[in-house]
Amino acid sequence: MSLPLSKLPPLDLVRGFVAVGRRMSITAAAADLHLTQSAVSRQIRALEAHLGVTLLERGFRSVAFTSEGARLFRLADPWLTQLGELAGQWRAPDRRTPVTITTTIGVASLWLLPRLGDFQAAHPAIDVRVAADNRVLDIERDEVDIAIRYSPREAAPEGALWLFGEAVAPVAHPSLGIARLDAASLAGQVLLEFDDPTRPWLQWSDWLAAHRLDRVQPRGMLRFNQYDQVVHAALAGHGVALGRLALIQPLLADERLMAVGDTWPDAARHAYWMIRAVRPRSAEVDTVARWLASQARATAHAPA
């Protein structure tokens, strides 16, 4: 059962505690709050008395969190940050609210960011914020307007818009001189791998086994925990990567990378989807969503 509002600690006391926690100094927090050091000290003691726990260990010119203090700071600091951002928006009504798009780091780096320049040129009055994160953010809680998600069709949430499908094939920089990855060429190459066991279609073992190349020993293997790093390593000529063709389409078109093997069918059941917040935070969300859909159509219809 939640505590009655009348029992919650006053906001001024929590603000003083967070100010101290951010600087780990009562003196610095007092300067930030335009208060005296003794006033901030009284706020902390009043908060401790209200909660019935010790929040800070005081030393000679130093403070440190107790375990209870650390728990409170982890909760209160982001909450006050969000409150401050909201108050800032209301105090500046002419300030433009950006349209927030979230997607994975790889999709943001390889597919979204290279296209945003064209969007900004066509829509200079619309601000876009990209929240690149491999975690699945909560659209409503994290104030996201549009999410680009990656999943099989059966796992796509209701109302999700299909953007484009997944296709994966070996790719390499032309400088490596590989026409096709076979037993002869594989032995002299380094393989670049996305180190994520939850996406086996982006790892080499299954592709090599399906093409009867699993007994051929490559010259080496480099593994990366972000997919865009795999692509950048391929662009630098460091080895052969399993390329997500939709994401690297411009690189293939410019022949900065070349497909050197067959498309891997196991990836085809996955696709990229657009999900929108139930309540958009600005009228510009529709414009951004239409633009994303048009970019996706161009991606889906481009030759692999």
C-alpha cells in the first residue's frame, strides 16, 4: 500500500539531499542551491529524522552515502531530473519539443543517422532526438514517440507497422579481393562476428556449417559487442562480416562493401517494425513517422 501524500518528505528536503549526493559535498551543494552550508545540513538532518534512517556518513570535510542513502539517491535523482526538464518546458512554452525515436545502437548508427540530414534539410522546424539503446525502452515511461523494433512477425506488438525485412549475407571490402567466400578464400581471411548469442544468424558457425565450410580454419576471428563496430571493421578491410543488407544498403550501392556469399535464410523470419506512443507529445510525430515509413519503403525495394 502506498504511503499517504501527507506522510511523504517535503520536496525541499529531498532536493537538498540530491544536491549533496550529486556533488558529494555539503559546501558545493549549498552553492548550487544558493543556501548556506548550515541550511543544507539542517535539510539533511530533517530528512533523516522524517525517514527514521541515516542517509549520509559525515567525515572531516567529506560525506558518503549509507546504504539507505544510496537507495534514496538512485530513486530521487532521476525523478528530480525529469521534474526539472518538465518544468523547463513549461517555463519556455516557445521551446520546441523534439520527436524522440528509439532503436538499437546498430540500427541508429547504420540506418537512421545517415538519413537524418535529409530529414532536417526538408523539415528544419522539427527537432529529432535519437535514443539509441540496446535495451527495450518503455515508450510511455521513457517519453519516447517512435520506436524501431526488431523481432519476428509473431512477436511484433499489436499496431506495429512493418518497415522492412532482414537479409544477411557475407560482405567484405573490395580491397580484400574476394569474389566469393569458399574454402580457398576462407582460409586466408579474418571473420568479423557480432558477439551476441541471442542472434545466431549474425554469427558465423551456422552459416559456415550450412555451406559445408565449418571444417575450414579461417586465419582469425574478431568479435564485437556492437553490430556497427562489425561493419566499421569490414569497411576498414579487417575481415569478412555477416552483413545485414538493409542496414548497409548505401555501402553496397557505393561499392564500399561487396556481397561475397549467399543470403542466410535463417534471418528472414525477423523484420524491423515501427511502434508509436499512444499519446504523441507533439504534432510533428506524424511527420516523422511518415518520413520513416517512406525511408523504409525505399530500403525494402532497393536491390540487395
